[in-house]
Amino acid sequence: MNREPLFRRKTAISYKTEEKTVMRGYDLSEMAEEGYSFSDALFVLFQSRIPTQNEEKMLKYEMGAFLEHSMSPSAAGAIGVINGRPNLPAAVAASVMTFGGVHGPGAAHGYMMNKYIERARVEGKSLDEMAKILVDEYMDAQKPVMGMGQPQHRDSDPRAEPIHIKQEELGLNGVYLEFQRAVEKYFHARRKKEGKSHVGVNVVGAGNAALCDLGFAPNAAWCLGSVCRGYSCAAHALYHMKKGRAWGASKNEPMVQMIDLSMIKYIGPEDREVPSQEERQEYARKQKEEGEYKKWVI
Amino acid sequence: MGNLENKKVVGNLGDERMPFDYSTREYGTVPPDDRDPFRWVSEVAYKNVHRIVARGYDTTELVEQGYGLVDILFVNLQSRIPLIEEDQMLNYVMIMSLEDGLSLPAAISRIVAQSKTFLTQACGASILAFGHAYGAYSAFGNMLIDYLARVEKEGKTLAGVAELLVQEHLDDEALGVSGLMIKDPAAKRMFARAEKLGVAGKYIAFTKEIVKAAQKINKESVDLDMLGATGATMMDLGFTPEATWAIIAVTRSFAAGAHYIEEVERGSYARLGQSLTPKEDYDGPADRPVPPLAERDKNAEPAQTHTIEEWKKAFEERKKTYGSGYSIVEEIEDPSQKTGIKKVGR
């Protein structure tokens, strides 16, 4: 059997020989035998260090809270993909890939915090002062403040505040939590002043502040949050695969299915004849000149 | 809707062999029928404005009670709270599954990273590496289930069925026994830990018999590998082959994220057209002049065959063209019932 490296790279993450697999210097099998947890291993993976007991507890708590979120873009993506009955990993991969700019944008929130904390350092301001600047800059520009609000949990994300409290209980509060709390304070105050409804912190705001205080870089934190959702999306995909009906359009089901024809609402151009090839050039020229098509360009 | 009453017949759509009059087929979307409206039906989880509930347990209350990610995998996929020993065992398995050096998932993640993408694209892509050869947990698990059923059904011994399985799957990448872990004790240690924790069951017992049978038949040295160790242990923890497949693939994806990050930190991005493929790696047709378009008929060879013999001859000839797909045989089935047992590949 060919055991030549598939891909050559200088790497500081791991090596693998016929005798062992070593991650950041630790033999994986020795780590498992010693009784370290999976959460511990994630600290080793991303930070090359064994965490304190409370840090391990916090990550375990957070990932437990992140794992399941019922119907979100990630679960919907997994279900949509599995309806065609590809191999299961395709559905799970799709679910992880739904994490982008608005669904669990952990990295973006982390980079935002880093940017403003650095500004506080350079400009000689306190975290509290810089939090107000952040809120004002975002709200003046009519941009959503990352880490605040959730379209489904309109009266506050059930995971968010408990994560803040757990972080404090475990004595893990650092600059990120202080900054995030200050952002929340000024965000709430400004919305109140403007007569707007209360919008709570979301799991990105709370969870990412904790992950950053645990030493995870923005992308590492994003990886933890978004990949662990893959587990629950696998469960959702499996449920549909094993107990649901493929395709999601059957007329024989008692309930209208996800992509039943009646679910389609069309608001595009009116039905029209396809021009023949003889008519084509003149038709196309006219269409281009009239420019009506431009309103449909996406 | 546009007025299309006097539509012209388009192309062959007016052909008398058409089973319907195409020109009079209806336009317009389909109105809702009187069935219940669509809803996301789930037995896994629900949420409302205030709570997220998985298998009946509020997830925030679960973590407040000290349950973590590993416990919640049991909740989500098995609808139960695991024993402490089961939780310990799954932690062990997940640590062992986290990193595997620069194997397929890490390599894919790094390749995707080179195109300046989101991290999540690289992590997702790494999950796609899990098929019926690399990380073949569904194929392995379903094979165990099928053959174990024969012990009862056909009144055979465990050792006898294991021998049969090995005879029929000797070269199968999903056998769980290979020469990969001869010098590395990690796979055998996993079984020992499962036994020590009291969570080993029929799948580990059967896999041990498979190892014995494979060692008897094989001329080369073979032993339990990580696929066999992980797959059997996960199934003794109560996970289905498919759930195992997903859990291990997602677990590996965390490390794929680290590989993405390192690739970005230490490497550079790739541009379209940048990568060259050396001619010495090419073994296709020799360089040849492109024939003039006007001489197409002279040079073109039609693909159609008109007898079974001609078809067979052409089929075999086409197999010589790598990349044509003629050498691959697949039986693509609905994987809802069984995954990994169908033939995919050569």
C-alpha cells in the first residue's frame, strides 16, 4: 500500500508516522489514554496548549449550547441536500458551508472586536469608550452591530446571556467580555433613546466573546461554532433520510411538502414566446435597446 | 400572464409522436391544495422564541447541568443521556479522530484555502472526503450489521461468519483490518479502553473475530486499523453506521479548520492558470494538429453503435481512455435504507 505523503507542506499542527499520530507534540493516543476530553484536544489543536480546567469547562458548555439550533439555514441546507439522497457527508458539508456573513458570523465578530480593541490601545481610550464608538459608528452607518439580535429569538437568544454568566462564574472574563458587555450597554441605551425595541445579545456576541477570552483567534472560534453545528445537522439530515420522503414534493403525503409545486410563487417576467433563430437577432437587439430586462438582472 | 393564445409551434414540439399537444400545455404556477401547509417536521429538535429543545431537553438547561457537546451527540442522535463511561469513550474516540496529519480532509481544506474562501467552505469540503474508502464508517458498519444478522439467521458461529466476511471483502477498503496499524498501537488501545470502561459489545467482539480471520487468510501482516476500531466502538456506543460517519467526519473537520488557517498563514493564494502540469506526467495522446473545421466530416468518428457486438467492442475500446468514465461501474441506490454497501468505483 502506498503510504507516501499525499500533500507536502511544512506544518506546525501534526505529523503522522507508522507508529503514532502527533498533534502539536502530543501523541493523540496518549492524550486519550490520559483522560483528556475532546474539548481539551481542541485547545491543543488551535492553541498548542493544555487548557485550565475552567477553560475546558467553558468550551464544553459553549459547544454544547451551539450544537443544536433546530431550523436554521444550516439545518435547512442539510435537509434540502439530503432530499436528493446523495451520500450523507454531502448534506453535512452543506450545512457547515451555510455559515457565512450572517449565519453565525463568528469570525467577523471576532475581527470586529480585535479591530476596536486595538483602536482603543492606539488611541489611548478605555474599552468602555471604544465600545460606545463602535456602537455609534455602526448605528450611524445603519449597519447591524454584530453579535446583537437574532431573527427567531426576538426576546433574547436563550443561549447568549447564560454563556456570559457562565464565563463570569468560571472566572474567565477578560478584555473581550468586558468589551462585549460594554457594546451591549451602549447598544441598548442608543436603541432605547431612539425609541426602538429591545434587541438582545445573540450567541455570536456572547459565545465569541467567551471563545476569544479562551484564546481562540476569530477564525478558530468560527470553526468551533460552525463545525459543531454539523453534528446536529447530520441528525436532521438522517431523520429525513431514514424517516422522510425523498425529493420533498410527494402529493401522497398528508402535508404539503417542502418543494411542492404550490410552494412556488413566481414574480418574474410574464410568460412569453421563445423567438425562433430567424427572429433572434432582431428580437435580441430590440430587447437590449428597450432595456426592460435590466430590472431583472441579478 | 402574457397572451400566448396564438403561439407558434416550436421545433419538434408539434411532432405527431408527442404524447400531448405541447402548445396547449398550461403556464402559471400551481395553486395551494387543501392539504396541511408545509412545516418543518422533526423528531430531533425544535425551537421557539424562548427555547431550543433537542429530543425534549432544553439545550441551555443541558449545558447548565454540566452536559457538553459529547453528551449532546447521544441526545441528538440517540435520544438519550449517555452513561459517564459512554461519554468518556466517545471523548476518547473523538480525540483519536480529530487529527490524521495531511490526509484527505486536511489536504482538501488546504486546497480550498488557497482560493481565498471562507473557512467554513474549507471545513465543509473536508467532510466531503469521507466516502466508502477513506473514513468508510457507513460501509464498515452496515457490513457488520449484515453479517451479524447471518449469525442468527443461518445459525453460523461468529468466527465462521467473520471468515466468510473476510473472504468476501478481503480487498475492501472498508474491512477495518489492514496493514496500516502494525506499528501503531492506537487502534488496539481503543478496544482495550472500551473493554476497561465496560462499553465494549457485540460489534467489538465481532470485529476481533474479523481481525483473526483476516490474519489467517492474509499472507501479509494485517491488524485492526482505525476504521475498524472506531467504527466498532461507535456502534457499541449505540451509534448507527451513518451517525458514526457523520460524527467522525465533523470531528475531523475541526482540524481541517486549523489546516485552513495554517495554509492561509504560511502559504499564498493560488490564481487561475497559475498551476502547471508537467508534460512528463502526461500519458494521453501525443501532440497532434487540430484538423480544419471544414474537414470535420473527414476526421470525426461517430460514437453510435448499431449491434450489441459493436457496442461491446466500442465499450472496451473506450475503457482505454482514462477520464472517459468507461472503467467505472457504479450502482447508485437510494441510501436511505443502507449506505456504503453498493458498488462505487472500479
